[in-house]
Amino acid sequence: MTMRHINIEDLQRYRQELIEAEKSLATTEKYIRDIKTFLHWLGDDKDITKDRVIQYKEYLKTKYKVSSINSMLVAINRFFQYMGWNECCVKGLKSQQQMFSSESRELKQYEYEKLVETARRKKKEQLALIIETITGTGIRISELVYITVEAVTQGRAEVSCKGKWRQIYLTKELRKRLMKYCRQKEIKAGPVFCSRHRKPLDRSNIWSMMKKLSKEAGVDPGKVFPHNFRHLFARTYYKKHKDIFYLADILGHASVNTTRIYTRTAGANHIRLLEGLKLVI
């Protein structure tokens, strides 16, 4: 039986991987904390086998709620997958799918507007446009490279992710702002969002700039990361059009089950909907 071990260098590399994958700081820290909790449980014998992970799952059942157990298992399973230790992964506990998003993580429209306004007030036009482009199109941060001068001119971008291509359309107002930015920065071809040396921006740098902006704007940093702007686009689109299948195509999802995660709203919104029914006389 193959036994595995986790060292500090593995955790440090994995932390950087999570950051580059656009995970929020809170999610990144939780994953690392959950892995360390598992390591602490292992005690002096640090050998990792599937049998020991199953034993750990049984231990968690005596200490935590189902939702907490599953989130802790997700953390170590994803780390195992990152390390190529798929044989160590275990199944989570069965539970009803979460209907609502976390209120503390849901970025509101007014917070998004505050971030963009603050970026412009601080003369950070590039960052303001990055946020507007992600939120206005629903693209992933990794797909920003496809927002080129040519795409802006045509009004649409050909985007590739995981071997699949799709078209992303740019609104008239967004095109106008991007064209103005390109003229000011003398960007005549290629990616709109690039460094001084005309190379595409590094994702971790964008992530860091957003965190700094969140503090300047007075918006909870836990809400401000690239993927959350994509979620805001999805929720806003679904609220207006109620077409989850078309939304899945826009977002580039192979399954609408993934899209449903994006369209969840906070439980407080559900309460307001129930109140509006006026069925309690």
C-alpha cells in the first residue's frame, strides 16, 4: 500500500495554486487550515492512506455538522488531487444541496459600483475596466487575455477555456470605454489589459490590486476577488431573464448544475420573497 506524506513546501505551493486559481483569501486560508487540522489529527504517524482518511471522516462525524464535515473533506480531497493522490480521496456525507449563498460572501450591486468609483477616483482606470469587463461579460479572469483591441473593435471576443470556444459580446458602453483606454495607452493591437512591457497581466497581481482597492473603498475584502464579479453577473442576468440554459452557455458551463451555484441568492432574499406572497393571513 502506497503511503503519502505532506510537508510545509507542499502546503506553500498549494496556497499559491489556490491564489492563482482565483480563490478568495478566506477560502484559501480555510483550505490550508483544514489540511493542517487533518495533519494534527494524524499525530506522530504522518503516513497518509485511504484507510486513515476514512478513519478521519469517522472522527469528524463525532465533532462537526454535516456541512462542516463535507467542507473539510473537500479541502483535503482537492489537496490530494493537486498532489496526484487520487487514491486517497473519500466521499462526502450525503446531504440536501445548499439552496442559498452565504450573505457574507455575496457581492452587492452597490458594493460593485463603489469599487469601480473608488478605482477611478484613485486614478486606477485599468483596474476599474478589468472589474467592469468581468462583471459586464461574465468571463473568467483567465479569459481577460481574449479581450483584445480587435475584439473591442468587432464587439465580440472568441474565448477559449478547457478546450472549448465560445463567443462573448461586449456592450456599446463597455466598448466605448475600452477603446478610449486603448487610445490613451496607445495600445494598437493584442490584449487590452497588459503590463508596461505589453505582456498580459498576472492573475495574482490583479487579485492583489483588488484586495487593496477593497480596503480603499470600504468593502469587505472577503467579497472582493475576480470570480465574485462573475457571480454578480450571473445573478444579475438570471434575475432579469430567468434563462439558466442560455446563462450556462454565456458562462461556458458544461452543466446547468454548475450554473445553479452561481444563481443562488442569500437566504434573506428568500425570506423577502416569502413575505411578498402574503399567505399568512
